[in-house]
Amino acid sequence: MILRGLATPTAILLGCLGTVGPMQAGLPDWSGQWENVGATPDATGGFNQSLDQVLRTLQWGPPNKPEVQERVDRIVAMERKRLEAVARGEDPGGAVRACTFGYPALMLDSPLMFEVLPTPKETTLIFSSREIRHVYTDGRQHTPKDELWATPWGDSIGHWEGQTLVIDTIAVKSPFASSESGGVAVLAFGDVEGEQTIAILSSQAHFIERIRMLDKNHLEDRMTVIDATSLTAPWRISRTYERVAHVHRMVYEDCEGEERNPIVDGHFTLAPPPSPAGSRE
Amino acid sequence: MKEQMTRLLNCAVIAIAVMLTASSLLAHHSFAMFDQSKSVELRGTVKSFRWSNPHVFIQLLVRNEGSDDEEWSIEMTSPEHLARVGWKPGTLKPGDKVTLIIHPMRAGVKGGQYLSGTGTDGPLIGSPQPSQGEGK
């Protein structure tokens, strides 16, 4: 009995010292790999769901200011032309090599799996693109203004409300900002008819997330985006992530690896990887 | 037919998604260089299964009557995506007899985008079961 009585405070103490796992510290166990419901790839590179299911799941409707909507429309028109060029097998131009999705696309729309590692002082989200979100839960404030600059992953702090992780993120700069967007194009989606959804957010955007476990195989992220520069009202959006079924360890993407579709004379070609060393082909 | 249309749409979705979220990824991840309006059946022998980032390839030897084998390069998605649906580096081995359904390259190159496949033991991972049929 005495030992049992000591167990809980001991675990809390050790948890505070960062010497035990999250379960012992009273934090939830979110171990394993997670994938965004609705953006689960299949073997072809498409999705396991129909187009309707994908678009319905990936709800999208930022309350854009009129001037922002005009910019979105311009981007849509531009991208439609690019798509037409690609569909002809032609190089649409303008491509550069980089593989960063950045926040909030990582949470909202990326097809990448990720792990969540809650510890008493920090929760870390690790994505298969090898991008990492550090969410500090040790009570600190955001990075002081004179030390802060915008990055693709932003500056995040958080705290626990029971089993819910509340994350506050600022200073986000999309890796996809173009001259047309003039800001942050956090997501784009669309279908063959060119129905596309894009969000342009300013670097003043403020993101608040509430992440919790719905059941043993599902996490939920409820996100509120506040951006007085781009939006007429707070934009509320949620995502559900499910446990990856077939893998039990992280498998990394490396889209900066060898070029598989080089453009030759203005047209895409194929360049398979070389034969494995020692193979008997 | 419905299945094919779904695949077509899905490929378009991801192509656009990738373009818009990351034009930088276009060259790596767009499948638009493949003719999405055509599906071709290839019967052959696996020369190698090249499990590699950013995309996996099946090198397939296709026998043509009266001529030498033709080597086709069939592009799949990334190892990360394939692993999540159950594929492994050893799923296909040299010598395996397979029938693959692909979208061919537009430029007439002997290559294409993997859609589905059947091996001697039945449909490959993620491929429709025979009863689901694709009008092959």
C-alpha cells in the first residue's frame, strides 16, 4: 500500500525531471505513426479515396478578404495554365528544388505521416519529410520579438489541458510563397475542372491548435487561424489523423534525392534509379 | 470504368495539389507526363524492383514475338507512401512474372505510371481483386 501510495507522486516528480516516459508523467501516449485522413496515398500516387471523399474530408473555406480572394483567383488561373502545360508533357517552367511543406500545410494537407512525442517540457512532431515542429510546454513565452523571424514551421509554445495539447504558433513563412501570392499559400487542392482551394495568409497569422486523441487509432487537430490582414474572421478548420496500418517505424521521404523525371528538350522523361550495387541484373 | 475514372481523378488531384503546394516538387512528383487517358497492359518479367527515393521503379522485361525483350521503366510513388499501403523492398523480386496496368509515357518512351498489377499469386498490394475488375 505504501509503495502504491508513493508511485503516483514519484512518477510526477520523475516526469517533471524528464526522466520517464509520457505515460508516467500523466501525458497521453500518442506513439506510432499518423496520417491525415483524406490524404492517404495509394500505390499509384493517388489517394485511397474518391475525389469527392478527398475534397469533402479536406474541408476548405478561408473567409478571405475581397482583395485576397482576387489574388487567389489570379493564382488559380496561373496554376491552371501550368497544369495544362504539364498535361501536354511540357515543362511549365519556374520549378526549383526544395522539399519543405512547412506549417500549417504539414498538419492540414500534406500526405506525409508523422510521429508525436509528448514529453513534459516539449512535444515534438516529426514528419516523414524530416521536418520537425518543436512545441515547448515548459511555460515559456514566444521567442522575444528581437530574436524572432518567420520560418516555415513558425514559433510554437503549448500547454496541456487534461489530455488535450493546446499549441500557439506565430511567425510562419510558407516555403511556397510566390510573387503572385505575395504571402503564404498554405495549401492548394483541386480537381480536373480546376476547382482549387488556396489560402494566402500574412506573416502576422496566429494559429491556435487543440490536439487530442479521439480513440486509440485517431487524433484530432482543431485549428483556428486568426489573421486580420487576410481574413474577415477567424478561420476554423479541423483534421483527423489515423494510425498508419502497415508500418511501425518512420519511413522517410527524400524528394531532393536523385532526379527521376528530368526535363529534356522541354519535355519530361524517365530516369530510373541505377541497379542496386551487387545485383545480378 | 468507375474505378479507372476515380484513379484518373485522384491522379489529377495529387498532381494539382503538388503543383500548388509546391511548384518546387513538380518535377519529382507530378504524374502528368504520363498519358492519363490511356491504360496499357504489360505482361513481363521483373528485372529489378528499385526501392529508392524519391520514387520506386519496376524494371520490367516485356517479351515481344520475333524480337528481343523490351525493358520498360514503371514509376510508382515514394517508398514512404508505398510502405504505408503494405509494399516492401522485397515485394517484387527479379524473375517474378507480373502483369501491370500502366499509364504510358506521352513521348513514346518505354515507361509509364503504375496503376495496378497481378502476380502469380494474385493481385499485387492495393490492386483490385478480380471480382472488382477494371475492364482489363
